[in-house]
Amino acid sequence: MVFSDLFFLYIFIPAVAICYALARCGDRARLKAAETGRAPRYANANLCPYTNAVLIVFSLIFYAWGEPIYIFLMLASVVMNYFVGLFIARGKQSSKPALVVGLVLNIAIIGVFKYADFLVDTLNLTGIGIPKPNIALPIGISFFTFQSISYLIDVYRREVKAQRNFFSLLLYISMFPQLIAGPIVRYSTISEEISNRTINFNDISEGSFRFLIGLGKKVILANQLAEISSKFLDGNLSSLTTGGAWLGIFAYTLQIYFDFSGYSDMAIGMGRCFGFHFDENFNHPYIARTITDFWRRWHISLGSFFRDYVYIPLGGNRRHQPLNILIVWFMTGLWHGASWNFVLWGLYFGAIIMLEKYTILKIKDKIPPIFLHLYSIFVIVFGWVIFYFVDFSRLGEFIPILFGGGKAGGWDAVVHGELMGNIWLLIGAVICCFPISKIIGYFYDKSASSDSAGGEVVLTGLKTICSLAILVVSTLLLIGSTTNPFLYLRF
Amino acid sequence: MKENNSKKYREKTPKRRKISNIVYLSTVLIAFESIGLALLIFPRSTVSITEKRELKKFPEFTLDSYFSGEFTKGVSEWFSDTVPFRDELTNAATAIGELNGFRVGGIRLHGVESLPTESSDTSTSSSESTSSTESSSSSSSSTSSSSSSSSESTHESTSSSSEQKKDDPNIQDHLNITNNGIAVVGDRALMMYGGSYSVGERYAKVMNKYKQAMPNVNVYSMIIPTSCEFYSPSELNGYHASELDNINHVNSFLQGVIPVDAYSALAAHTSEDIYLRTDHHWAPLGAYYAAQQFAKTAGVPFKDISEYSQEVVHGFVGTMYGYSGDIVLKNNPEDFVYYVPTTVEYTTTYYEYELSGGSIVGARPEFDGKFFVRYSDGSGMAYCTFMGGDSQIVKVKTNAGTGRRLAILKDSYGNALPGYLFGSFDEIIVIDMRYFTHNVVDFLTENGTTDILFANNAFHAATASTVTYYETFLTQKDWGYWQTKKPEADAAQ
């Protein structure tokens, strides 16, 4: 099941909302009974058992909807990490071996289910001829495995306590808003909220708004941009013009941002409605002035994962930094997919970030921002070229077309028609890359109306109209749309 | 004073914010629940008139279907596909898509790519041309699929197409053949011709085989140009091949087969409504001029259009809206005008096949029926006026008294022709190139056919499967439909 699906929106969400509201009444009644002494009260007790149960049940339904078999793999992973976590917490002697076992098992899971075919294909390039296992990729395995790894390491580092309640750990790993496409939520971020959380109107209001913004990003922007990008990038490259190549990859650049950040917005918004506060995963990455800055704004939860669990333990800036950067970016690339183009994509950014350390970062204050933006956008867009083409022969064919080396020339009526036919969509998408809400908030706070009731009415009115428009338009665009997956579901 | 007021407001802000949140949340929730309830309460759609297909069915639950993920996927697809008032809502979605930009020169392209250049001066050997045909065919289909996957709406029409093909092949004959997308020019949709010369030679040769197999029968080839040949503006020149070049190319290989110059007949009347704007077919008036040309070539009498009564289906929006999802076509319906002969007597007998998955699985008993089926205003099926479809053999007996008996081997373009020839031939047998279970030589010989007309549009004349169908008709043994019933009927008499 994906978020941008009418069944999810209008059957699953109402069902989970109703059950969650009823369960919340149950939690409150239980808490009240404990406060009035009619029921026992324990320190550190789980204060939301009913709501947690609802979330677990619906999370399992959500996952089983798309993966009726691999749900057992996910459950097995949770069981394994639960016991490993307890062993790590047990004492000094058992913690390190337990951590090693836990890491090996988690890496083995992702290795077998995500990279086995890739490994065999690579080995077969040497002519060995190993039969391909053809293992289907379980949805979200990269996300829930990384969350499990972060949990074990944090327990080992004594940054968090091991979760003794299996169902609480199951909820942390399987929680449907972030289960299949992130963000990679750290256990420490929500460990307290798992057992004790409050929800108020502000949470639900802000969460709903965030969810709808994400829905709009995915359905109105990303899905429509996908039509443009695949028109130019999936077709016959011999008839692709230079203009078509740029328009296609530009559309894809916007598409992947709105697709992925839309999913993160929906996840964060839903989490908020349930009383969880996930960390941000995107911070307007396309306004970055350098690639180093871009990677602080793009898929923040993945970047911080590699920083905290790979880069710094390897020595960070202190020891053999270039090697550490190489390893981290090799892994970042490989995480995105079991294909060499992703590795190349990761190394491409690793190399640029390393170069920036010795060049642009030292003089960036002296360079006009517009040039920095143009440089960053070019590098990012070119990066998406490497990312898009899994097939190296098509990648090799596409790059010369970008720079005028195609047989079909520079511009044609198809590109012109497609550009003009989507000009408002493209301009709107570019505008949405900027931090609009922050800009509006800034001017609103500065204006005299920020203190007036009228200002509040206008702001609420705008927010409401915007939300209703997104809801209605997204619903219309989703009718009959049966294949509508998020790009990051494949990672 | 102002400062005091400001302080007062600030103190009230949390309460105001809370009220704002409540107002916002209740409005959004009411809207959300209203849509959700509407989706549940109103009856679900079962058919899409726009896409001309049956919508998804609720999947059957089995353990296998569940564990393979097919069941849950099917439920999601069913829910999304069968939304109440689906056509109206998808039309609204299409209209919203129109706001994404504007049309340059009133043109919008759907899945159109520039064409690689191909010379008609082919000197390839037979085997080479066969292989190039295959690759051409496959590349065009991959182009078609890639272009369709590129857009939700086109993808939808393509996926619907494959289903539709099972049910209504009449309007589906362009989907598996070489095409280069759709250009909507003003309010007219043009299916861009991407035909290959290499198939043309094979197409000519298969017609030659018919002539060789039946030397005493007159065999004619009418390749019908499509609207993109006449109405495509110059700026789209690089996006479709020349149908005229390919027609001439085919004609250059004909041996004993007489070409019918439908091209010139149509070219002389392009200012009239000879093609449908919203459908991939020609208009009945275009068929009239082509039939007139054929009658002239065949040397048979031909009735003037004044001897027909004009019938009109208003508000017709044809297949091209479903294929392209272009709202301009939906917003600009046209009149479907056809002509029913009034000065000739005729009876029409149908030999109808039963289909499953687009394949023949049986045959219904023969029956007499009307040749012209009247569709109501607004129906998107109006082109099925002629014989109601394709999956059948149709015999029309007339009182023309010319002593000539015609067999038309055709695609759906050919459906519009027979009605103009009732005064020209004593019998007309209409055979669709996809649905025929007899050996064609035996069948036509038994029927005393004197003339065979191949009437296919330029797309099908450049499509390898067309050649395969016609070759199969020559070599296949009779499947036994209808003949098995005949002895019983004789015995009863």
C-alpha cells in the first residue's frame, strides 16, 4: 500500500483514525483509573498500550498489503533485534559480541534480500556463471534494517536503553508512516513518545496540513513531472534532442525531490497526528549553494546515519578522511540500489564533496551566491543523470546528447510543445523548491497584521483553501491511477 | 495605546490559534469525510464510456492470490478504478491537467517522437525485409509502450486498450500497429503515421498471392490514407511518415492486383468532413468518395449520395479522447453523419464469432439483422453503426442485378464502405482481417465471388500482423463453424 492511493486515503486512514481515537479513550480511562488508585500504576509503564496496539495492528496490515510473505521477514528482524538489544544491554562482556552478531545479521538480511542478485551479476562478469537467485526486494528493507542497526548501536553506546517491551520495539520498527520509505527515524527520537505521548489540536492540525502538503507534492507535482521526464528519458534516445534531454532530466530533478520529500512530509504529518515528532528529512535542498550544503539538506536522516554510524567511527576528519569519505559515499550510493550506477552516483558526490573541502568551501564567501547556486544545480542535475540510468549503455548514449552530441539536433516541436504545455507546472514546481512557508511566516511576523485577529483569519483561510484544493485535486488525479509507487520504495 | 492593544492581542493568541486550528481541522475533516463517504455510498462505476472498457472487478480471494499479493493489489486497483462518477471525475482531472501550460499553435502532442528517416528505395532481400519488419514492429511497439508509460493518461488508455480489445476489437485496431503517438491540432486528433516501407512489400505480395490463387477473380487494393496525411501542419512534418509514399511503394509491387486510388479521391475533398476529428476512423463521407473511386475502378454502377438518407448522431466523441486524454476533444464533440441507402433492397446475414481474450472460441448461429445500427446522440460508439463491429462475417444480398459478387477483406475502416456498394454488387461478403475461420480460397470460390477488395488503412498496410492474418487465411483449414450446423438444417428440411 502506498500513501498516494485512494484505498489508503479513504479506507485505511479513516479506519486507523477511528480505531486510534477509540483506543486513546481506552488509554485515558486506564490512566485515570491509575491516578485515582483504582488500578495499579508502575513507574516507566507504557501509558499508551491501546493506541500502540492499534498502530501495530494497522502497521502490520499496511505492510502485509504490499508484502504478504515478507512481513514474516520483517517480524523476524524485529524479534532478532529485540533479543540482541537485550543482550547488548546485559553487560559489558556480552555487549560487543551481541552487537557484532546483531550487525552481521542485519547486514546479512539486507545483503541477501537486496544485494544477492547484484553480487552474483557482478561476479558473473568474470565468467564464473553462478545461477542468479532472483530474490525479490522486500519493500522498505533498507529503511527498517537501518533503523534496527541504529537502535542496536545506540543501545551499545548507552545513548538509549534497550526496549524491554517487544511490542514497543515492534512499533518503533514497523510504524507504518515511516516503515517503507523513511525517514530513518532514530529510536532516541521517539523512544519516550512510544510509551508516553500527548496529542492536541495543534498536533493534529499541523500534522494534517503537513500530510496534505506531502500528498500534493507527490500527486500534483511529482506524478505529473514523471510524465514529462519519462517521455524524454525512457524513449528512443536516438531521436532525443539536446533540449529534450535537458527538459527530461530537469523534470526528473524536480520529480524525485517532490516524490521523496512528499513521502517524508506525509510520514512526518501522520506521525504528528499520532503524537510522534519525527525529525525533518529535507530542508529545501535545491537552494543549496554547495554540494556539501546540498547533502545537509537532502535525505537528512540517511546522511546523519552514515555520519554517526560509519564516518565518525571510521575516524571522521581526524584519520584518513579521504578514505572515510570514499567509503561513506560508496555505501550511500549502494544503499540507493543494487546497481553500479548508484555506486558511481555516490562516488561522484563523494569526489565533489572532497574537492569542495579544498576549493569552494574555502572561498565561497567571495563568490556571488548566484554562481554558487548555478554550480550546485548543475552538479545535482548531472548527478540525477547518473542516478536515473541503471543501464550504462543508455547512460553513455544520453550524456553526449546533453551536450549537443545527439543525432536529433538541439530542439524540436516535441520539446517546445512539452515545455510550453507544462510551463506553469514547471514554474510552480521550481517555486515550491523554495522555503515558501518560511518566507510567508517571515513577512507575516513582520507585518502589523500578525498581531491582529484578521491576520490569523487570513492565514487560517489560506491554509484551509490550500489544503482543500490539494485534497480535491489529488483525489481527482488519483482516480484510475493504479500504479503510483514512490520512487524511494525501491531502495 | 497601540502597545496596550498589541499586548492584549498577544495574550489572546494561544486561544486564537487554538480556534484557528479547530476551524481548519474541522473544515478539512468534513471535506475529507465527505469525499470518503461519497466514495463508499454512491454506486461504483462498472464501465468507462470515455475509455470504452469495463472497469476492474473486485478480485477473488484465494490463498494463492493473497500470498502472491495479487488480491490486495487487486483491491486497491478496483477501488481506484471503479470510483463513482468515474468518467465525470476523470474528465475534471483532465481539465485540471490542461492548466499545466498552454498549447503552442493550438497543438498538443501525446507520445509523439521524431521519426528516423527511412528510404522507400528498398532493395533488400526477402529475408532481410522480414527481419527488418519484425524489428520495426517491435521497436514501434516499444515506442508506443514507452510513450504510454510516460503519462498517466496515456498509460491508462493503453492499459484499458488491451482490455478493450477483448471486448470491442472494432475500435482497437490501431493499438498494436505502428504509430507515432497522437497530435491534437486545434480540435482535431491525428494519429501520427510511423509506417515502415519494409512491410509494404510484404503486404503487396500477400495480395498477389490471392490473385495467383484465384486468377479469375478481380483483386483490388485500396489503401486508405488516414487524417494525419491531410491535416497535419507543416511543423509536424518530421513526426510522421508519408502515407502516399508508402501507398505508391506497395502499388509498385502489385502483380495482377488493381490499385484503387482512394488517396486522390479523398485529397480532392479535404475541405469536407471526410475524417472524424475525435476518432481514429474516417468519416462515412470519406468512405463514400473512396467507394465511388472503387466503383469506377471496378467498372460497376454507383449510386449518388442523393439516393441515401442522411442520419446524424450528435455529440460524438470518439476513441481519440480515450487514447490521448486530451480534454479539447472532449469539449469539442462532433456530428457523426452516415448515409443509409434508400433505393436498393438488401438483406444482411451475420455469422458472428464468440471471443475470449480477443481470440475466437466459438460461433453463434447465423442470423439476419440490420446493416446499420442506430446509436443515440452522445454515444462514443457511433462508428460501430456499420454492422455493429468486426468479429463476424457479414453477407449482404442485394437486388443490384449486376452479376458481380464482392468480398471485402478489411480492417475497421473498411466497415464504412459496403453500404455504398449495395447498388453495385449482387452480394457483398465482409471479412475482417482478424476474424475469419475458413480457408479463404475455398470460401470465396463456394460463394462465387467475382471481386475481392482489400480495404485497409495505411497503418495496417504497414503492419506485419496484417500480412500474417491474410497469409493465414490462404493456408488455414476450415475451423468448422456454421458448416457443422448446415447438415442438420438440411435434414430438417
